[in-house]
Amino acid sequence: AQSVTQLDSQVPVFEEAPVELRCNYSSSVSVYLFWYVQYPNQGLQLLLKYLSGSTLVESINGFEAEFNKSQTSFHLRKPSVHISDTAEYFCAVSEGSKTSYDKVIFGPGTSLSVIP
Amino acid sequence: DAGVIQSPRHEVTEMGQEVTLRCKPISGHDYLFWYRQTMMRGLELLIYFNNNVPIDDSGMPEDRFSAKMPNASFSTLKIQPSEPRDSAVYFCASSLRVPVSPLHFGNGTRLTVT
């Protein structure tokens, strides 16, 4: 069975500083990996995803994540955060089953607070 | 594209009452997911459908919970009878094709059972 671990429940960081949100997963088969973001009183939105190919994936707003199979990690990074990045970030995994990869499991989330 | 629509946005009910949460997925999406979010347990997958057929309901906590998808444009999650520990935000999400297409989430239903 798959599971997702996000080691940091809360991450405070000053504006324009770099940030890394950690994500580790456990799975014995191939997986697809995602980061979703949730703003207050809203549903989750896809930030970026790894399906195949280059292990480094980027979002349109400056976030990037790197898939590391040996360490079973998919950490999210941004070199310089903005106030508007304050939100809850969820790592998610989709694990291969007999016929498809359609079960998406989310980690517990990391609350990113950007301090002016 | 109106997105995934959930109703009601807020529901307050007394213990023992029946609660029905509703979801209208994005037109053309083949997958529909129900998640529950709490501070203690995070975001839990309750059940998901593919082409209106329930595929995996292993996350449904008890027999008090049931979900249906009578057609491609409507799904319900019912709790009968409700209990205070069911208080949470319930999200519905739909997807064209998992995992290559993202999950599109509704704004959730905040359920409070007193």
C-alpha cells in the first residue's frame, strides 16, 4: 500500500528567502507524483506533476520539484518566495495497479507561511 | 467551464440526522473522487468512481457512509446517521483521465455535526 509523508507540518519563511517542502513516499511499484496547493476556503489545485522523463519538473510560478527514486522523495523548492505563496501544500502519489494508476493518495500537508 | 460544483457550502446538523452532500463534476470527466479533510487525519480518500461505477470504497469509514453516482453529472455522499466525529470538510474532485490529467476540486462542504 502506498503512503505519503510530509515531515514538516508548518514552515515559516521570510519573503524572498528560499524554501523547501519535503515529501517522501512508500511504494513498491511505479508511481506518479504531484504537488497540489490549497488556498484558504478553497479546494486543491495542481501545482506540478511528475509522470515520466526528466526528474526535475517546474510550475509556472517558480516552484520546482525533483523526483528521486533511490530516496523515494519528491521535494518542492522555490528559490525566492512571495507573500502570495502562503498556502497549504500537499504532496500526492498515484500508484500503479493492475490496470491503471487512478487512486490518488495525499500526504498530510505542509502549511507555508511567508513572513513580510 | 464552471468547475466542480458542490452543495451545500456549509451544513450544520444534529447528531443522528441524515446528511446528503452533492457534487456536479466537470462535464466530460470520467473520474469522480470524494475526499474528507480534517486537522487530525488530513485529506482522506473515501471513494472514487470511473464512468459512474464505484471502483474503490475502501476509504469509506463505516456503513453509515454511502455514495452514489446515478449519472455522469451528479454524485451524492450520504451519512446516516451522522455523528460529531463526522465533522469535516468534504471535497469532491473530478478528472478527465488520471493521472495524466489533474484532479479538479470543488470548494468543499464544511459539515458540522452537533
